[in-house]
Amino acid sequence: MNATGTVATLNSEVLVLNSAFLPLRISTVKEAICLIASERAKPVVEEDGYVHSPSMIYRIPSVVSVIGYNKFPKRKVAFSKLNVIYRDDMVCQYCGSRFSMRDLTVDHIIPRSKWEQVTGKDLRNGFSSWLNLVCACRWCNSRKGNKLLHELGWALLNQPYEPEYLPHLVISFEKARRKGWLPYCTFNVRLINSRV
């Protein structure tokens, strides 16, 4: 398929919804047009430009809905540093301020040097886990060092927990607004302010 625009147009992002209009994933214009051409999806929001082949012309899709697919992928929330930050909504659990991703890290509430002494467990038993990690700004993390919270007179903003669900898609609010995705980002999407 040849494009009237550039390869970048074919690789630009498209929000893919199930037939109940719930967001499933982000795809490319090229894949979305293939789904539309094979009648497996229908366009929901289209941009002004066009993509054409020798026999067909398509408006560039921004949002598509997969025909006849009502399922919603369920999965256990994977434990990762990024998901700890998302669980805590990009808010430092020590100072309570919201930061951009580049200014955030995760911190072990009970530090490595004191884990066995405080818990009576070895490091393989819960040290790096949902319950011992929180989102922290770089400044608070550095200031805390290897101390316990009571040694600093600090308290956690929220108690850490293992989430049962986190949105599968993380999208900047500005991108969702610009591409016409906002009406479809009420479920399974975490909108972030990339300028924070």
C-alpha cells in the first residue's frame, strides 16, 4: 500500500477499541487500515488526510473499533517499578507532591541494610515487593537514604498495596486531546500530564 504522505503517517498511532468502545491497545495507521480493508474494524474517528492504494482510498483513522469483539483482556498486574509509580499516581509517598516521570523513582520503605533485622526475613521474602516499594521523588529518596521512616519522623502518604487492576494504556492527556481519543479514555486508560 502506498501512502500519499510519508512512512511516518502509516506509523502514526491509532486507538483500537473493542465493539463496546472500550480501549484495547494502540496500533498504527497501517494496521488499522488493514483491519478496515478486511472488514474486521470500522473507523470511529478520522483525520483530514488520506492513504491510498491503486484501487482504494481511505481517510486516515485515529480511532477504530474491532467488529464483533466484545471481550476485554484481563491480566494480573505485573510487578514492576513503573507499575509501582502508576499505582501511586506519580505522587511521592513521602512529600505528597506530583512529579514528572523523570523526577520519580521507587524507594524501599524498609531499606536493604535493615530488612532482615526489622522483618526477620531474608531479602528473597518480600524485600522488593508491592508492599515494600513506594513512588518517591529523587530528593526524598536521597534524603531518606537507608533510614527507617520513624528515624526521620516521616509517615507514608498511603499504605502500599498490591493492586488488582491498573489501566493497560498510559497516554498523555495532550496526545489524547489532539488525536480525538478523550471520549474513549474513561476506562482502561491512565491519562498523564506529560508536562508536569
